[in-house]
Amino acid sequence: MTHSALPARPARRLALIATAALFATAPLMAHAAYPDKPITLVVPFAPGGSSDIIARNIAPALSAKLGQTIVVENVAGAGGMLGTQRAVRASADGYTILLGSGSEILINKLINPSVGYDGMKDLAPAVFIGTGPMVLLGKPSLAAKTVPELLQLARAEPGKLSYASAGNGTPMHVAGELLKMRAKIDMTHVPYRGAAPALVDLLGGQIDLGVSTLSAAQVYIKSGKLKALAVTSAKPSDLAPGIPAMGQQPGLEGFDLGVWFGLFVPVKTPGDIVQKVQAASQDVLRDPAIRKNLADQGITASGASADELRTFMAAEVEKYRAVVKAANITAE
């Protein structure tokens, strides 16, 4: 009997160990290659709105940082719900990224519990793009020129004044209802399908007031066609230094509700991929040209981390929840 076959068992064991190690590191190797094909950046609203403009602003620079084509895909409908669902249900591989905001990520679930996703649980933040104030506007013939004058007018004739928003359950609607609650006034909410038609009727005097994003309204503010009564922030905005802050008005101290944007991926996306998206996005948001372009759209660039965005969202959803409950805002 010879012993020539004995080394086969240790050799087989070594082969098995090497194979197991290969399989264990395969996901890491795959993630290291990310991205190796085009990425879809989902915008849950139609072309031309704030979300779309921001996406198309950052997409080319983000593409250059990641070394892959980024295709902006508009999936509009149901107040941003359809596009958000598209992202939530996508493969968690980093090849579908959502440009999200407070409306579709947080408010939709609060006003419509049957929405098929929970933005806090089903999406993972990747980077905080930035924030911007909203602005309270008056029609050209509005008698009031300041917030105190407006509140006096509203109290003199409860329910007579109307205000427009970009839609039911949008941050603009929530801001209008928060103003009513804090100031103890009664106004009639008129929801529109987006900021553009709301501003058209405001310009035409068919409606008294409007709450809009600064980016959508500033062309009319600068031309003097609409009255800017206040930005909806605690302090004046560097983006609109000549407009008073709602949070500094008597009786409205601390009022602070704006719009915000971030990049999100499906919640089970591997952490190393999320880190790559975050790092590339933060590089993009440090670019002075990108920051200026966002400022022109009424957005102050952030670049804060995924963890910081998650913390911010947790505070924002409680703000929204309080107003939605008190004002009984529903999806109808």
C-alpha cells in the first residue's frame, strides 16, 4: 500500500476553502465594479418643474463622477406617487436613483395611508441635495402689502380670502394650513395641478393669495407682477434677501417650512453602493457652478450625508404630521 493518495484530502480541503472565499468576496467584487452600466435617475414629476430642473442640473456632473451615463426618467402622476413607487420597487442595485422631495416621500403617506410605500422605511437616503423657502404671494390688486396687513384683512372677513397651492397635500398646502393655524385665520384653499396654473390664476386676480416655491415665483416677483409677502422660513433667505421671513412676523415667531430635495435608492441597496453615490454627489454639490445653478432655482445646496438627511426627514415628518392631523388634510 502506497501513501501517494494521502495529500489529496488536504488539497481538496484547500480547494473548498478557496472556493468559499471566492463566493464570499464575489459581492464585494461586484460592488467594486459599480457602476458598469447606465443609471436611471427617476423624477416623479413632469418635465419643467423644480424636481426635473434639479435632476437635469446635477445629472451630467454626477455622470462624470460615476463614469456612467445617467438617464433622467420622468414618471409623473398622483402627486409624485407613481415615480416614487417605481423607485421603491426597482432592483436594489444602485441603478435606479430617485430624486425625491417632502411631498412624495413623506406627505403622501400621511394624507393617504393606502399609498403602497413608506418613504421612511422603503427608501434609503443617499445625499441631501438642498433646501429652499416657499413664498407667500399676493395678487396684484391685493390690498395688503405686508403679513400684518394680510392677517388684519383675513380677520376682518373670515373665509373670504382664497389661497392657491400646487396641489392637495403638497408642502405649499401644508404651509398655507400652518399659517391659518398659527395666525388663527380662515382662508379657502384652492388646489391646482402644479405651480404653473396656480400662478396663472394668481396673476389674473382670480385668486387672492398663493404659496409657491421661490424658483417658480421669482420671475413674477422681480417683475413686480406679484406681491411677495414673506418667505416661509424662520429667517430671511439669502436667495431672496429683500423678502421678509414669516418666522419673524408678530405671532408667527419660529414659522419654518420649506421645500427640500434628496437622492434616494431602494432600502436594501448595499451600503458600499450607497456610499459611492453619496461621495460622488457630494463632490458634485461642492462645485461652485452647480451651487449657483441651484441657487438660481431657489435652492441652497447642502451635500449633507445620508444620515443627516435621515435625521432631517424624521423632524420634517413630525412637522407635516401635526399640520395634516390638525387641519384634517386628506388625499381627496
